[in-house]
Amino acid sequence: MDTTPQAHPPPTIALLAFPEVTASVLFGLNDMFRSAGRDWGLVVQGRPGTPLLSPIIAAATVDPLTVANGVRIIPDVAFEALSPPAVVCVPEVFVAPGTPLAGRFDAELAFIRRCHASGSVVAAACSGALLLAEAGLLEGEDATTHWAYCDALAARHPGVRVHARRSLVVTGEGHRLVMAGGGTSWPRSGALPGLTVGGPGSSDAVGPGLSGGMA
């Protein structure tokens, strides 16, 4: 009988793609998460290490879509085909502050709610916090977002405590809501040590050692 411990697959991080996202933030987060565990060994030992996270790009459908600035992408998986991942990440919402959002992100909001209810961590960079609020997850909670969107977030959702000067907020039941104030602030702000990826089927956490290994 084989008693060799079986390695668990790396936690899945679903990066949401929709027309109002920029490729630089979407793919920047994808590259950052893919580097975890892999690139440290490459630059220090000359060979790639074992990947510790598994990011995928999820969207309403797998049809090719054009995102902000005219970049065309092909999602990896459709929302309906994806079981709740360890983490759902909203890269940003590239619209003018105060733009009406009602009816514009129904598929994304339904996916966010379903995954959070199933135990996923829901994280947002930059203005992605707008979708967390639209999904109803931030009511009565602390939050942050890109400085240009703080007033609009507070006005549209008066029940959310918006902290314009905080670059990182971790809140909600089980600390499963994570917001960073800018799309490129994840590594700098220490968002990774605050991001628990122990969602469905995983008890692992992204801690300071992993964060340093991604630098």
C-alpha cells in the first residue's frame, strides 16, 4: 500500500475579466501569483521551484473579449463552469468615478456572491472594491479603494466605512474580504501577508515568507 503523502494542488485564484479592466493589471496580477514558489528557485538556484498558486482568468463566457485600451484576451474558464476557488480577485473597474453600475456587472456580481458564500476569499485591487460593494459584501465593513473612487464609493454605499488613506484593508467574517488601494500596490502594501488563501479545500495561507519569495 502506497503511504506516500499526496501533494495538494495549489490554491486556485480566479482573476475576473470583463471589458472594464485593463490588461496591465489583469496580467500583472496573473504574473505575480504565478511567480509564487516558482521564480525564487529560478533566480537563486537556477531552476524553477514548485508553483504555490494557480491563477486562472475567469469571465462570464470563454469567448474572446476586448478589455480596456483595446487588448483582446481569451478567458480560461466561464463562471458557471468554475467551482468556488480559494480566492476571487477583482483587478479593477476602469470607469469614471460615479459611473452608474446598475445592471452592468450582473454575471460578475452573481459569481462573487456565490464564491464568497461558499467560503472563498474575495479580494480587490484598485477600483475593484466597487464590485465588492455592489455585491453587498461591504455593507457595515471597512473598505479602501483607489483614491479617485473613494468619494463615489462612500456616496453610493453610505453603509461602507471608506478609508481613503489606507492602502490595505482586510475585513469581513473570517477576514475574507481584502482590498488594496491600487492595482500595483499588492506587493508593496503587504497585501500578500494579509491574503489567506485557505478557501474551499485548502488550509494554506500566503505569508511573509512567500511574499518575500515573490519580490
